[in-house]
Amino acid sequence: MSKLFKWTKKHISTLIFSLIFAVIAPFTFSFVPMFTKYIFNVVLGHEGGDSKINLPRFLIDYFDKFNGLQAILVVGIALIIYQALRGIILFFNGYFRGRLAESIAFDIRSKMYFKIQNFSYLKQKNMQTGDLIQRCTSDVDTVSSFVSSQVTELIRISALLVFSAWQLSQISVELMLVTLVIAPIMLVISIIFFKHVKKIFTNIEEREAEMTTKIQENINGVRVVKAFNQEINEIEEFDRKNRAFRDTSYKLGQSSALYWGATDFLAMLQYGVTMIVAIFLAKANQLSTSDIITALMYIGPLIFPIRGLGRVISEFGKTIVSANRIEEIVQEESEYEVNGNLKPKIKGKIEFKNVSYTFPDSKEQLFKDVSFKINPGETVAIVGKTGSGKSTIANMLVRFLEANEGEIFIDGVNIKDIEKHWLRSNIGLILQDPFLYTGTVYENINIGNRNPETKVVSAANVAAIHGDIASFDKGYYTLVGEKGVTLSGGQKQRISIARMLLLERPVLIFDDSLSAVDTKTDYKIRQALKEANQELTSIIITHRITTAKQADKIIVLDGGIVTNIGTHEELVEKDPLYKSLWDIQGDLEETFNKYVEEAVA
Amino acid sequence: MSPLVIILLSMLVLNIILILFYIVYSKKRTKNIDIDERGEQTKFKFSVWKKIIKMMIKKPKNIILMLVFGVLLALLDVIFPLINAGAIETFFREGNFDQTKYYIVYYILFAIACMIIVNRHILYAVRVDRQLAYDIRKETFNKLQELSFSYYDKTEAGWIMSRMTSDSTRLSRIISWGLFDIVWGSLNMLFSLVVVFILEYRLALIILFLIPALTVISLFFRTKILDSYRKVRKTNSMVTSSYNEAMLGSQTTKSLVLEEYNKESFDNLAGKLKKESIRANYFSSMFFPILLVASYVSVVAIMYIGGNLTIQGLVTVSGLYLAINYARMFFDPIMQVARILAELQQAQASAERIVGLLELEPEIHDSEEIKEKFGTILHPKKENYLEIKGNVEFKDVSFAYLKDEYILKNFDLKVKQGTSVALVGATGSGKTTIVNLLCRFYEPTSGEILIDGINYKDYSIGGLHSSLGYVLQTPHLFNLSILDNIRYGRPEATKEEVEEVAKLIGAHDFIMKLEEGYDTFVGEEGSMLSLGERQLISFARALLVNPKILVLDEATSSIDTKTEEAILKAIDVVMKGRTTFIVAHRLSTITNVDKILVIDQGKIKEQGTHNELLQLEGEYYELYKNQFIEETIDKSSKKAES
């Protein structure tokens, strides 16, 4: 429960207002029939204000000053004014409810977004997007409408019952008691029904999902369907799913029809019983004509809203489940809970000192005692087999992951003491599979629109993507991302390089981020980078030996340790893994020519 | 002037003002309507509705019953106050208590009638609603099976999905319940008016004059509310995609240190959603109070005029009670009817889109003559299909997707039965178009394609496809068992036959290793299997139909060496003895084919066997060299792994 109400704390005044109006609205409603009663008294030729009219004394005194038609006119106009005032109250009732719901929804949405962004690297790798999206959308709606709709509705309906009962008791206590006989039964039936209906709903949703999947499958596989001539079987298969969905919906119709029919029956029966009792009261001269006409106006509000109460109560469970699901995200640890506070000037002197790493869910150590040094302005390549921990080194350098043992120093400062945002603003990690945001190519390169167009174009030129972009119909204004054009892996990689270049990081890490670019372009980009910034420190993780070859220094990772560090010439001599990779990849053109010779011969 | 005339005149003026206001508002609204909302217009389109109604009245039973119970419900609603009025008159005015027992019976009967009518009307309305949705989906799906490939090329899958799901659901709900509510609502109003009219025409006039005002107010608010919620929904879907981006792009965001920037734009968006939602709520909160006050103006008018008449003895007390009661309840049916009228605009947009889809004619279709002989896709005469041997000839074929933008021009190609051809070339060179034409997914703009010397149109679409096998670049599997996936093209095949082809392809072993063997479900899009396994299954699927012509759109994505060997073997198996067209991306897979064509801008640039082309040292040589180098790097780093 506390999880549900914690979101309202900030909006306590809005909550109080909506609760106040939820009580005032039915309270003011309960006086409306009293005006009618006065008018009927006049019409019937009685004194206007009788003892059973529950209106403020001054109002009755004022009405009593008039007679006949004039009295009707005055009371009538008073009634219209009263309803207009009530209209304002009703408006505020709805307004505050909506405001409360939306304010809470905004807070939860914003908080969830913040939390999701700050998930740790490992948490992010393991999460399921679909489930999270549901937590951020339908669960948020459920929780935000709980306080605003369910709680206020509960209060409003209860108040309506209490005030109507109170007013009816002014006319006749017996009548009030009789009318309430059916209330508990209706309430129980309603709760049972709405719980039952939930099950059918789940069933319907499942059938619908099956049907939707079938459609999706058919559309995506249209080539197969047509080439294999299976249109008729597809139609039959779809018809089965379509029919199953329709038939479960029929079941919901049946249950609803039964419920509304039965409760309407009870309600009408209750009406009848009340009327019969009223007739006996009339026989005993305890109820006048204007009494019964007024009483009739209170019976409806006493009988029908109870069904709504049943619905609200039955939805409680669902809300608590949603609140828990949201809470799980909100309670998730932010990666910035572990952070440093230093913001040193970073030039690119990097030192790994006996660093070891083991993934939390793994028993085997990924690597141990890794040590190496990188000097500012150097280009360093890291090579090794897949799974040797090359990317982990990159992730450690931007503190996506933290070393289990050993220390990492950046320009002499222990990386654990460096503030993470600061660190990442200086060490740019370029991913193998980069993400492009919904928007234009231009917006994706020029993040935050901080640079002039000329700089954007020159960055695109360095990343060898300008030509591609220029060939698009809309050039730099081509939409990418979810709704935009599909770019090839290489194009995405190059855009992400251009984007990072504009941010002017002193250190760049290419985590296999040219893998989908051909060898020639790969070379061109690296050359252009060198020319553009002589001081750049770059770390290139690659499986292309030809790329590694040109680095100032190559680090070879194998079997969880650094086997060797050196230049290409040195490593070819002494490192067996490096040598074998070079032998296969080394002089590729020559290998190819040999192949052609053999093939042609 | 009598008070009644004053009241009626002022109501008339009010009505005119309201109606004028509404006309101006509607005009302005139509002008401002979002261009994005494809076809969302305010103009009523009869032809569209005719189609939908036609679809509905195919099964009239439920509709008639629904409407009958709608009429009965309206009667019921009008009768109840009559019983009460009777009770008031009999017992409270006349003091005639002998009739008590009759009234006990009336009330019980009424409760029973209420139960039955409420129960039935819901039941039938749900049926009409669901049946219509079912029919719309069924017809749309049938149409989708008929439509040619060009339609799918031009239309996003998501767009089709919305027609099949949200549009069909919304349309059928609005139409069925709308029809019910209109009948119920208008009859409810009519019956109450008739009762009051019989009672005292002057009171009926007051109620009658109220109708236009209430309707206009309701319509105004309903459209306002619908419009504002449409905006809310749009923003809401943007919020959802923001979440999606935050999740998928998290690592990128962090390495660019964009968290704060993104959070700011998200908060702006969420703030916009909040503002729009509050605004939408603003209108819906205003709606009811305004209607309430408007209807009470007439209630009070009736109290005043009716009270006077009662005092004069022209109307009974219970009559006055009745008139007030009806006037008080009058806004309910009006609200419902106005809701329907506003929603119909929305529904019309859905209806237009669905009818538009249903009226599409497939671009590729057989001539009447051919249909006569071989049947249609949905009603084939398979026994008449001609046998195909597999000699394929492209004769002076040109093709353009768009007018004058030729992908293929004067293309000639002869392939003898049982031989294989590989098509090589850059994206957009026309190689995919060639196989699309061969499969008759598209037809040549000019020239003709001959199969065994006969124009391929003379085989009928179904006839051609029954001799055709197709293996896709990204193998599309259905969420069925492996068994049913393999026999997708020939559902009547036995398990033994399936196993036999699986063994030939080399898929049998991995299938048997799965817990449920051939009965294993492959998941959506075959997600339970690896890419290589899916490819093997799609080879088996093609092999089982034993096609005379096989189209292989070969995979681009790299797979591990072992699977690649398996696939190369599978390709050899399926090619044997049939005419094969391979759209090749990885050149290492086609070194064995009979002929390689290098396609460039819709023309054959080089042709010959693998070795011949290497010797030529032309385009193919260059292409092959680049791929050779890439693959060597790939392989060596993979070899290093193992």
C-alpha cells in the first residue's frame, strides 16, 4: 500500500482537493430533490416548506415569502443556480482527478526513465525490453489511475450512498432501511463478477495474441506463402485463430449479459419492494405524495452505484501487482551509486596494473594480472580471440565494468576516483553495434546541435560516410532509427564514428567498430583520423591483423593473460598466436593470387 | 405573451445560436485537421458505409434481434416511470389500496422483463460486434492472400497489421454498439415525447425544443474530447518509443554521456503528454456539468408551466412527475447518440481504410481464360495444371517498378532444364528482380518469359508456383513444429518423406538431438533454432515439394564454418536435377554452378563458370578478391578461437 501512496506525497494538495470534491459532489447532489419537493408541495397546494425538506432554514424562509406560481418560479430559478454551482463543483471534481492522475504518471514515467538510463551495464545486458516497456506504460497507467480514479471513486460512491441514505431517512427511515437491503448482495455479486471477468480477459488476450501472431507471420512470410502456393491453408489456419478469438469474446459477452441482467433484475426488484413498502406507509398516512416523488429520486443513487463499488474493489489486486512491478525498477541500483569525485585533466596516459576480471555469473576468470601501459598520443591495438576479454578491457576503461582485482590509472589517477560522466566525456567508446536515435542523420552526428554544419560535414568526411549520406535522397536530413531508412552495419558504424569525432574526446576506443567496413575504407578512416588530430590517443580492438599492424603498439590477449606487447615486427617473431593470425591474414593478395592460379589450372 | 411562448422563443434563439456556433466550429476544425490522419475526413461517405453494411447484413439474425431488444429496452425505460406514476396516482392521490396486489405483480413482471431484455441486448450486441470484426478480418485476410507481391513491397507490415487489428476492432465496436445506441436512444426520446405529448402537448414542446441544444452541446464536446485524446495517444506512442530507445541505446547513450540530454528531452515529451492529457480531461470534465445545467433549465421550465397547469387541474400530479422525470433523463440518450455521431467520424476513417484494402485488385492476376481452365488461387483446379520440365527463357524482358525507371532492359537469358545459374551483382543491379519476375511476383513490363517454350502466364499463378521451390535469404519459418514447417509446401506428406528429405539435407541429426525431435515447435520466426538450422529446414522444405525450378536467395550473414559446410552440401543436394537460380551474395557458395552471371544495371556484364570468370580478371575477379580477403580474416580469427 505504501508503494501506491508514495507517488502521491508530492501532490498531496491535489489529492486532498480531489477527495474533498469527491465528497462535496454527492453531498450537494443530495439536496437537489428537496427543491423538487418544495415545488410539488406548492403544486399540491400545501405549505411549501414542510418538516421533511432538508434545506437551509434561510432558504426555506425566503421561499416561503412567495406563493403559488411565483414560488415555483423562485424555487426553480434557485434550483438552476444551485445546479450551475454544482456544475462547477463537478468540473473541479473531474479536473483534480485528471490532474492528480497525470501528475503521478509524469513523476513515475520520469523516474522510470531516469532509472533505466542509469542501470548498470550488466543489468542492461540482461533485461527484457518488452517487459520493461509494459512496466513503463500499462503499469504506470494502472498505478496513476488507482489514486485518482479508484480511491476517489470509492470515496465518491460511498459518500453518495451515505448522503442519499441520510436524505431519504429525513423523509422516511423505514423506506431508507428497506432500500438498503439489497446493497450487500449486489456488492458481493459485483466483486465476484469482476474477478471472474478478469480471467476471461486474460483468455481473450491470449487468443488475440495468437491471432495477431498469425497475421504477422503471414505478412512477413508472404514470399514463402506465395512461392509454396499455400494461400488456402493459410486462410484456414487464420480462420481457426480468428474464430477462437471471436468465440472467447462471445463468452465475455455471455458473462456480462448475465451479470448486468441479474443485477438489473435485483435493482428493479428492490425498486418494487421499496415502492410496495411506500404504498403501505401511504396507507398508514405516513407518506405524502411529495414525499414519495422525492423518495423516488433517492432510490436510484442508493441502488445502482454499488455495482461500480464492486468493480473498484475487484481491481485492487491488479493495482498492487503493477505497483510492485514499478517498485522493482525504482529500487534498482543506479550505476552512479558507486562513483568517484575527481575530474582530472585526461591526456591519455593509461596504465593497467595486475587487473583481473570475472563475470558475476561465471566461475571462470576471464583474465588475470593484465598489465600494460599506453602513452598519450599512441595508437594501440588489442588483438586476441573472441571471448578473450578485449571488449571487457574497453568496458573497464569507461567503467561499465569494474576490476575485481588490480588497479587502472588514467593520467596517474586511479580510475575508481574519477567521476564516471567525466571519464566518459574524455574517453570515447565507439561500439561495434552502435545505436542511432530516431531523427535525421544530421541530428545523429551532431548530437545536441552543438556544432556548425561545416564541422559536421568534415567529421562525416573523416569517417568516410559523407559520400553515402550525400547519395541519400534527403542527404543529411534522411530519417533514421525506428521509422527511418535501414542503414547497413557499416554505415551505422561510420556515422557513430563521425558522431564521436565531433565530441572531440582526447581518447578514443574502437571496440571492433570498423568490423562492417571493408579493409580499404577502414584504412582510409584511420589515416584521416591521424591527420585530423595528432594528439589523439586511440585504442583499437580488432580482428584484422592488417589493421593492428599499423599501430604503435600491439597488445595480444590469450588464455586470460597478456602474452605479449610490442610492435608488429616484434610480435611476428615472438608471439605464436599473433604469428598464426598473421600467417593466415598476412599477405592476403598473395594468398588470393595463389588460389586463382590453382583454380584456373 | 404567455410565459410558455417566452420560454419557447428564448429556447429557439438559444438553439439557433448554438447551431450557428457549431457550424463555424466544424468548419474551422475540418481546416485544422491533421494531415497525418490519412483520410480522416468529416464528410460522410455513403459508398464506404454501404460496403460495411453489406458485410453486416449477410448474417441478419443477430442484428435484428439486437435491434428488437434495443426497441424493447427503450420501451422499458419509458414504461418504468409510467408504473411509478400510476402508483402515485392510485395510492397517493386516490387512496385506492385495493390495487396493491396488481402493483406487486407489475413490479415483479417489470424486474423479470428488465432482466431478460438487458441480458439479451448485451448478448446480441456483443455477437454482432464480434461477428463483424471476425468477418472484416476474414475478408481482409483472404484479400491479402490474393494480392500480389508488389503490394507488400509498397506497404509496411505495420500498416497492414493495424487494419487487421485496431481498425477492425474499432470499426465493429462503433458500428454495432452505435447502431444499438442510436435505435435505443432515438426511440427512448421518441417514446417519452409521445407519452408527454399525450399528457400535455405544451410540456412536450419544451422537451422538443431542448433536443437541438443538447445535441449540439454534446456533439461539440464529443468531437473536442475525441480530438484531444487522439493527440494524447500520439504523444503517448512517442513516449513509448523513447523508452524503447533508452533501453536499446543505453550503451551508446552512456558512452556519449547523453543521459542528461536525453532525460531532458524525455521530460519535455512526458510533460507534453501530461499537459495534453490534462487538457483532454478538462473538456470531459466540463461536458457533463454543462449538459446537466442545460437540461435543468428545461426541467425548471416544465415545473413552472406544468405546475401552473396542474394547479389549474389540466394536468395530474403524477403527469407532472412524469414530464419532469422524462426531461431529467433526456440528456442520457442524447449523450449516447452524440457520442455515436462523433465516433462515426473516427469509424469512417477505419472503414475507408478497410474498404480501400478490400477493393484492391491484385496487380498480377490470371486472365479470365486461364482462370476458367486452372481456377483461381483460392479455388484452384489442380488436376488441370500443366507439367513443367524447367527450361527457362527470358526473351527481351524489360522491367520497371516505377514508370520509365528501368531495372532490367532487353534482358535475354536461356537456362536449360536441370542446370544452375548464379546471379552476382551489387544491390540494385537487378538480380533480385530477375528471380522476382521468374516467380511471377512481378510481371515483365515488356518481353516475355517462356517456360518449356510456352509463355509462363499460360500456366496460371497457382500452376507455376506448384512447380517452384523457393529458399529465402533469411529463412522464414512458421510457428509450427519442425515437421509441419518442412512439409509446409505439401501438407499431405508423411513423416517418413519428411525424414527422408531432412536426412538428404543433413538436418536430421540436429533435429533428432532436440528433445521432441520433429515435433519441436520452432517459435515465432523460428527463434528457437539457430540461423543455420533454420536455413537447413528451409532447404528441406523446398526439397520436399520436389520443384522443377528452384530459386535460392542465398544468405548474406556469416555462419560458423561447420554450418556453412552443411549448407554448401545442402545446396548441392537441392540443385541436383532441377533448374536452379541462385541470387548469390557470398561467392564461395557458387563455385560449382553451371553458369555465373554478373549483373550490372540490369544487363549481363560477364558470364561463365567460376574459373572462366577468374581468368577474365574483370568485375567478378575483383568482387571475389574482396570477399576472399574478408572471409579469410573472418575464418582465421574464428580458427584462432577453436
